[in-house]
Amino acid sequence: MMIVCANSKGGVGKSTLATHLAVWLFDQGFQTALLDTDKQRSSSQWIAEVEPEISVRVADTPEVCLLNAQELITSHDFVVGDAPGGLEDLSRTLLILADLAVFPISPSILDVRSVAGATAVLRYAQGINGGKPDGRLVLNKMKTRDTISHELRDNAPKLGLQVATNVIRDLQAYRDAAQQGTVVGRVGRKGAQAAADMDALFTELLGNTIAVKRQEGRQKVENG
């Protein structure tokens, strides 16, 4: 299965989400890979520090992206794609290959405006690929006492994408984890709240798929 984190603008938390998702899936016991197509290479560098056993590939062109994705999909349970900021050909290629597209959005008017472009490209990919990928809008960097955060939560369902129920709060633990070369799920008590947010979101997005894959794995073992 391929999950792509994408958006038409940078700074929304794409690479943070992709890195944490890849490590979370690895820690669940799955063969996991990361395909980094963002020019900043934040997620691939981060993964190399956190968990060297996660396969990492990078791509700068749609052609290289396609080749890497096809190879990784056949050899891993999950492939997490970190799309570049923007919705050019490289992002379109990733979305066409994806089973699930995750669009993080933070409480900013610029982020809200970016959703229209993301929705259009998602519909383009779905039209080519028989309805795939499924798309989810994830409310990221949310602040408990912030007016814009509350407005975003109230208005997100009107933006044209299904909104994940669980949100990611703006917590210092993410910045601390990045500085330490790790993820919030691996720093213990100091990262507990952030880790709980990530766990709840990823379980919401992938819980059914994980259950199916585990059942398939048990059947393979039983069948020898």
C-alpha cells in the first residue's frame, strides 16, 4: 500500500507527518519504505537518523519516482511518499500511484486556499486511476486556544475533502524530537501527548488496512 503526504504549499507539516507515519508503521512490525520527492530531503534525512532499517529512496523526476515506487510497492508492506511542495508533475505521479492521499493543513488562510488546488489534483488522479487514491484532510499544528484553529475545525468539512476526525496539535515535542534525531513515539514521557495524537490519527487512517494485512500474514504462516 502506498500513502502519500501532499499539499500545494510547503510548511504544512508534510515531511513531519510522513516521517512519523513511516516509523509508526515500522514499529507496528511492517516492512516500510519512504520515497522522498521533496527537494529539501527533510524526511529522508530524518528517517536515516531515526531508523536505518526503513528503506529510503529519493526522486527528482516523475520517471525516477515511478520506477522507485513500483519497486518499493512490490517489496514492502507500506510505502510512504513525501511529495514536494506544489502540485506539479512529480506530485501528480505520486498521487496516481497512491492508495491513500493525506493532505495536512495548518490554521492559516494560505493553507485553506491551498486545499482547492489539492482537491483538483486529487480528482485528476482519481479520474485516471479508477477512484484511487482515497483522500483525507488532516488538521495539523492545531492550537487549543487559537481562534483560527477553531474556525478551521468548523469550516474544514466545507473544503471538498473528507476530514480526519483526529487532529495533530501544535506541541513542542515535535520540534524537540527533530532536534534529537528521533520521533515523538520514541522519546518516552516527554513525547506522550504528541505520540498519542499521531497514534490516534494513523489508527483512524489505516486501522482496517493493518488488520487485513496482519490477517493475511497469519494465513501465510498457517499455510506454510
